[in-house]
Amino acid sequence: MVEITELENDAAVDALVAEWEKREVEKVKQTPKKTTTTTTTTSTTDGNPELPPQVAEVASKSTEEIMAELNKLPFFMNDLNVNDNDEERPEIEALKALAYDGEPDEIAENFKKQGNDSYKAKNYKDAVEFYTKGLDVGCDVKYIEAALYLNRAACNLELKNYRRCINDTKECLIRQPKNVKALYRAARAYFAVELYDEASQILCFAVSIDDKNAAVNALLKKVNEKIAYIEDLKEKKRKREEERLKVQEDLEKALEIRGITSIHSSYGTDTIGDSKLHLEEAHDIETQLIIPTIIIYPSVDEFDVVSEVSELTTPMELMEMIMDRPEDYFHDGKHDNFKPKKLEAYMETQDGGLVKIPKKSAINQVLMSPNPKVPLFDNILRLYFIPKVDSANWISSWKKQDALAKRI
């Protein structure tokens, strides 16, 4: 099978060029000198002879300019599809025709060689075009078509056209089922799109053909490491999910034993942050419930958030903790009656009403009481603290239907 080969480095190219130049010099030395007639040469002001006009014209140009001029000549052109001043040139059309001169296999081989040259120059898009033209010839020679597909797959791999690369390797393998390079390139494409199982299967087949192939073995090791890493992540995720479900199950059991309920509502939980209802010891249902709490001050339209409140905490303890503030707070005209002794505590009942709760009773006693039933909302404790002087007006303005409308 014909393969794409590349020179190792620019030094190799330089060596080849140097050798060619050396041979050209030797040819010149070995050429017999002809007797010429003496001619008079006009000298320039510095004593050197003047160059013929054509030579002088070239000598004054840079290498880039000379190459540009050469590229206008048909046999030096890089692209036969480019017209000079938008005019068709017969010599170029003749060269185009030459590309299709010969038997189909010869034409396909010619396009393959041009593709190989473009590949070596890393002009992968041009190489793809040449290999495609070679395939379009339809020479029906398996080893030539296999090489064209294989080489085009290499280009598509470089261009990150992974699906096209895979398709090309499949076509190559149809013609050469044990082509290890095609298997390797297909595996690289599958690896690039994170289809690691497919890559592993292909590489294992390649190893069964050639178990000494260093590139195949290296990629197989890399693929297997990736698969192992992903499996490890999946296992960790599975265990986390298993633990989460067990924690949730134990929490629900703890609430059930205590007779505590929670209602879904539209109150929202965005103000509570990441705090969640949980047991002090995740799997011990007899340990304390830790409850995120919102404390609402309806008389001034304010609220506080306490991320963790033990079920054994009393409303008075919460009042004393929250109202531990500078004296200025209680003399600003809004919070004059916010001292703990002047505050009352209320909670919303399951039927939408309000109930005053003892300030010195533990929260869980209220939550576990069957009558009246006081729930949590979205697993959050909602407490209303209001000055005693304002409580009557607030209670009279409370509307059950508005409270029930917020239940989900």
C-alpha cells in the first residue's frame, strides 16, 4: 500500500537542494569552452561591465518577485484554475487536459501524488481536493482507492473533520479490512469526539492484527485511561446520589415520626441561600432537626434570615439573639417596641390562619402539635415577630384566602 511520507525536517530539504546545486556546478565545469569572438563591453562608472538588459532586469528583482513571475508560466503555476486577467489561456487548458491523460489508474495515481505533495506542505484542503479528484476517476483499483481514502482521512483528521475522517477510513477498510493505519486514524477521530468505547473497540482489533504497533498501543492506553477515569466519575456520582437519597429518606422518616409537615408554597426560597432542612447527624433520626428560618416583621415590612435554627430553640431565644443590636436601632421611630419583652411570636396554620406561640416553648412543640396544625413552608420555618401594641391591627388585617392562595 502506498503511504504518505514526509521529509523529517527542513534540513533534509536544504541538503537535497545543496546537492543539486553542487551537481549543476560540476556540469558547468565539465562543459567544453567555446571559442568566442571578442566583443567590446561597455563598463559602468565603477569599472564593472554592464549586464545585458534581460539579466539586469531580473537581478534587480527580489526572490518573491521572481517567483511571482515564474508562477505566471503554465508549467510553474500552482493553480491551473486561476485565469490571467480573466482570460482563458490555451496552454493552461492543455495542462488541465494532461491531468486526465492516461488510463484511469494512472490518472488516479497522478492525483494521489499531487495530494501527497500538498499534504507534505500541510496544505490539507488542497490535498483533500486532489484525493477526491483521484477517487472521482473511478479507477476501480482497490489498493489505489484505499490509499486515496486513507490519505484523505489523514487530511480530514488534521482539519478536525472527524465525521468525514471516519467515513474515509470505513471506505479504506472495505477495500483493505486489515489496514492498521485506517483503524488508527478512525480511533483518533472517535477519541476526538469523545466516543471512547468505539475507539477502544477499533484499537483492540488493530492490536489483534499488529500488537507491536507503537502508535496503536499508545493510543489504546490513552483511551483506556480515559474510560477508567469516566467510570470512576460515574461511580462517584452514583455514590453521591445514593447518599443523597439515603439522607432524604432519613429526613422524611424523622419528620414523619415527629408529625411535622411541610407545604409547598409560592413564598420563594431565594432569600434563604443554600441552607436546607437537615438532621444534626444525617442518618440518625433522633438527633435534632436543623431548620432554616425566616423571621418576618409585618409592622415594618422587614425580615431576617437565620440559616440554622435548632428545633429545640424557643422564640424568646431567637428574639434575644436577633435583637442584640445597638440602642440607636430601638430609637429610630420604627423599632421603638422591638425589645424581646415587647414582641409577640406568631406562625401560620395549615388552614391559612394565625396562631400565637409561647415565647418560651421549643419550636418543635408547636410544629408537632396536632391542633392547630402548624407546618413548615418549603422546609423553612416562618415566624412572625410583631410588637404587642401592633398585633391586634395586624391580626385583624390577616386574610386566610390570601394565605391559602400562596399554597401550591
